[in-house]
Amino acid sequence: IRTIGVLTSGGDAPGMNAAIRAVVRTALACGIKVRGIRRGYHGLLKEEIIDLSARDVSDTIQRGGTILQTARCASMRTEEGQQKAAAICKKYGIDGLVVIGGDGSFAGAKALAHLGVNTIGLPGTIDLDIACTEYTIGFDTAVNTAMEAIDKVRDTSTSHERCSIIEVMGRDAGYLALWCGIANGAEKILMPEEHDYDEEALIKDIKECQRRGKKNYIIINAEGVGDSMNMAKRIEAATGMETRATILGHMQRGGSPTCKDRVYASVMGAKAVELLVQGKTNRVVGYMHGEYKDFDINEALSMKKTVPDYQYDIAKTLAL
Ligand code: F6P
């Protein structure tokens, strides 16, 4: 490997800069040139390619977002787009590529690997929805950001003796909701994976909690379960308890990464370069059972991830 390219793709996640920095500096330490690709695959197709030196990544490890910018790129799902991307990599001498993103980004990496560009994927998403890893870059920061925001909503909710619905991100995955549900002591966690959303039962539970003397009722609603604003109106009408909805939104994706995100992202970035140096391709780095591992991208994409029922049941018990 003589030149490694690095890009971030899909939704940004805190810690991506730590991963980029680690890729750059590990590669340079091995005598490999590094090119940064701006705006994900979109930028690759537009040849937005820059050289990266050790100094270019100075003062970045503590910053949220991604210094390379990111994008979601529909063309990279087409064969034409993939061929063009591989040809551009060849034109710029990029014989190894590190793709930091989620499953969608790995599908692009897999296509490039088949077209002769050695590729390694790093799991970068606040959603924690990548099956081959127990850790994804950005989740730890996002879940802490959400937890702190929910604590604040809880203060006012208690003062006003209200029901508060707080909607967290996660697309089709309930990890942010589940972790916040436990960390914030929510009365109810609504997750896309639990197909038993039953508003009547929820209303009954709110009334029962009022009877038991609870001062407020916190519902963590994972994005995708239902419309929090309308849900709030229906709950207020049915229970007589004032209800407000708060959608945390993109603030969950920003902010300075936690120590865990900086450290894990750094190790993963370094590992990606090591794998390329060893001649590996079409791999995804993951963290499983206390170890950093790498998986074949096809295998990683076919793996299924389920939210732990055990943890969900505990959350229910603790909401007593
Ligand atoms: O994948 C990260 C994520 O923040 C999801 O939780 C959310 O559904 C989605 O991205 C939002 O995407 P966008 O920023 O493009 O609206």
C-alpha cells in the first residue's frame, strides 16, 4: 500500500475526527501517503481529494462533527457510480481506503473492494446499529448528550407534575432510547424493536403511576415509533395530566467526543491502517467481547443485531 484515502460517510458522529487523525498519523508513521476525501462518496465522485499531513489533523481529536465533511450518496448505490469511484481512486493512486460510516457506507466499501481498491470500514454512527460490533464511534457521546438533555427536561417535568415525551434519534434502532431509558429512570421506553406499542396500556400505566404518587411520567420515544407531538395531545386528553413533547434532534449528533469515543475511534483508525498494511481488504473493524476484531464486510452486513431483552426488562422493573 502506497497511498491510503480516508472518508466519512452518512450521518456524522462525534469521534470521527479522532479516527481520521489516527488513520493519518498511523499511515504516515508507516511511510504511507494519505489523501483525505471530502464529503464522503459524493466528494470522491467529484474528485474532492486533498493531501493530509500530520499537522492537518492537529487540534481535531476534541472536535465534534467531521473535518472531512460527510454526505449521503445515492449514486454510490449504482454500478456506474461504483465503477467511477474505483477509477478515481486509481487515478489518485489510492490503493487503500478507510470508510468511516454505517452499514450503507460499508455497502459502497464492499463494491470498491470488489473493483480492486483495498477497503476497510470503521463503524461510525450514533445509532449503535451495526451488528458486528458492540461499540460504534459516536454512540457514547450521543447517549451522554441525550441523557444530560433529558435530565434537564425531567427537572421541569417534575416541577409541573407533567408527563414528558422525549424523542431521541436512532433511525430504526432503539439503543439510544434504551440506554437513556435506564440512565434517566424513564417510566416508559418506546423502541422500534418492541412491536407492542399499545397506547391504551400506556395511558392506563400513567393513571396508575399518578395513583401511586409519582410526580411526573417520562417517556423516551425512539424516533420512528410514532409522532411525539400528537401522542402528547392524545395522552393529555386521556389522562388529564399535562403532557409535553421534546424532540432532541440533531443536537445528539454534535459536541465534543467523550473520552471513550476518542480512545476507541483512535484505536480503530490505527487498526484500519494495520489491516491495509497486512494486505487485507473488504473488512470492517468491530469491538466484540472486550477485543478489537475485524470481519469480512459481507459477513458483517448479513449479521443481525437485536436489542437486549434482558436490559429492556430491567428498565421496566426499575420504573416501579
Ligand atoms: O444515522 C444517524 C442519524 O442521526 C439517525 O439517528 C437519524 O435517523 C438520521 O441520522 C437523521 O439523518 P439526517 O441528518 O440526514 O436527517
